[in-house]
Amino acid sequence: MPPNSPLLDFRSDTVTRPTKAMLEAMTSAPLGDDVLGDDPTIHALQTKVASLFGKQAACFVPSGTMANQCAIFAHTSPGDEIICHDGSHILHYEGGGPAVLSGCMCRTIQSIDGTFTPDVLEPLIRADDPSFSRSRLLILENTHNRNGGTIWPLDRFAAVAARAAELGLKRHLDGARIWNACAASGHSPADYAQHVDTVSACFSKGLGCPIGSIVVGDAPTIAKARRARKLFGGAMRQAGLLAAAAIHALDHHRQRLTQDHANAKLLFAGLANLPHITPDPSQPAGPTTNILFFELAPTCPFTAPQLQARLAEHKLLLLAAGPRRIRMVTHLDVTEQHCHQAIEILKKVLT
Ligand SMILES: *Cc1c(COP(=O)(O)O)cnc(C)c1O
């Protein structure tokens, strides 16, 4: 880990610090004023990412939350209804953004792993009646954060998106961790993106950037998202500084995501030998990407928040994701060695 973070930090893949090479790419990037539309590094990033996703246009934004909210704003009108999974990020972790920023309702779908089948959609579509909100937008999440870092199988994803289109819904993919889904499955970003209207993606998670996300789609939709970005206060000036980090990360940090996935599996295997720990229902056979959840059995003397505090005293940071549920995330700044150290600390505290 970098010298300024002596802890074993498994709280999130957002805790990474920029590497020296990334900082060098940032300081040598040509810059302009992106609100005036002349930052060349922003243009280079947006062109590169639009092409990776096979879409016409892209809009760089400060956060994944803003990327999702700009997409929602672009697709909807006040009074519209969004259909999303019950555990989705837009529902739990974006401050009620769909209601506050776009005047939208959310209607949800339940499942253990965050994926579902096309047949669940039709019963959720509201009839055209002045009493009802308008069913407008389906949001899918890949990988699915809260439900196990799950990858949508491409055929299931395509079938759900196709059914949504038949039912008259726009389709947005919350692809904050689409890079992980692609690294683990071997599919390209465009393989997923071709089935939806817009995609958001984060550079500030597995790819290791300090700041930055993006939303891609066709040109008219991205023009609307760009208006929303200005409205929400996210239009930035010499933003090429951040775009340079993202370009560097796309070129150098995508291949290595499989290492994070291997490290998460290593943690899961290590935990199997410890007392009081049971697999999480969302990933009974262990993690498929970089997010590991586990449960504390009724025999465990600690609740998840208590265990979190106890481990922090041993310089191991992770997050309680519920009263008895724990989350650990692997990333650029944790090594295989750190994972072995984490298992040792867990063993010491739990036995
Ligand atoms: C992290 C995340 C986001 C956006 O997060 P920010 O912290 O706003 O960048 C959006 N969706 C999912 C699924 C996420 O995991």
C-alpha cells in the first residue's frame, strides 16, 4: 500500500490513490476549458470511451452518481416511473436523486443476486391512465454492487433489455463496475452497451482514478445529459487533468482487474476455515468479481459493526453491510500478501 495509507483497506475500491505514472499523465496533459468546450484531453477521453462502448457520444462527470442522475434526467419527465432492482445503487445510495432531481418514482424487482428474467417486467408496466405514473425507464446494474458484485450473464442481460424495449421502456445500464464485469466475463463494454440506450461507468473504482465517471449514449441523449450535468453543478473547467488519469487507467489498469478477482476468491477461500463465518446468499460459491460479502453466524460473539470496529484496531478496514453482513472489496492498492494478512487478523479476532 502507498506510504500515506498504512492500513489494510478493504472498505471499497474507491480508496485507491493515483499511481506515480497516473500523476505524471495528469500533469503532462494538454488542458482547456471544458465548459467552453475546448479541453482536448476531455475530448480525447470522451471519444475513446464512446468508441469502447460503441456509442455516438460521451459526457465526463465528477461521480458515478452524477452519471446515473444525468442519464435519468435525460430519459425522463417528472411523474415518470423507473423500474430497477430492489438493491440498486440508484435506489439506496444516491440521496433519493431520481425523486429530487428528475421527479421520478421507482418501482422495484427483487432477487438475491441482482439479476432477473424478462418475464418480471410486463406486470410492472402501468396502463396509460391519468391516475398512474408513466413507466419510462429500466435501470440495470452490472456488476451488481449490493447483491454480490454479480455479473449479468450477457444472454440474460440482452433478453431483459429486449423485452424492456418491446414494452416501451428506455434502458440505462449503471456500469460503475462494468470494467470488472468485462474483465471477468471476457465480454467487451460494447457487448453490453449495444442492448441499452445509455451506460454510466466509473474510473474512480477498480481503475484507480482519484475522480471521474462518464455517461455514454446517442448524441441527442448525451446532449440532454450534458445540460443536466451543468444544471447539477458538474460542468468543470480544466477537467482534462482528470480525463488524463482516466485515459491512463483505461490503458494500464483494465487487464489487472482479474488480479482483484483472484484476490477476492483467495479471501473467500481463507474465510472458509474460520469460525462464525458463513457465505452470503448472493454469492454462495464465493465472489465472481472484486466484492466479497460474508455473514456472521448466530454463534459469532460480534455483530458486523462490532467486528468492523475490532478489526480496525488491528488496522484491517472493512465495512458492515448489515447487522450480520460484512463487505470486503479488493482493488489496485491491495496485494495477495495483504489478503493473507487480512485472513490472519480475522483469524486472531474470531478465534
Ligand atoms: C459506486 C457506484 C456508483 C457511483 O458512485 P459514486 O461514488 O457517486 O462515484 C453508481 N453505481 C454503482 C453500482 C456503484 O457501485
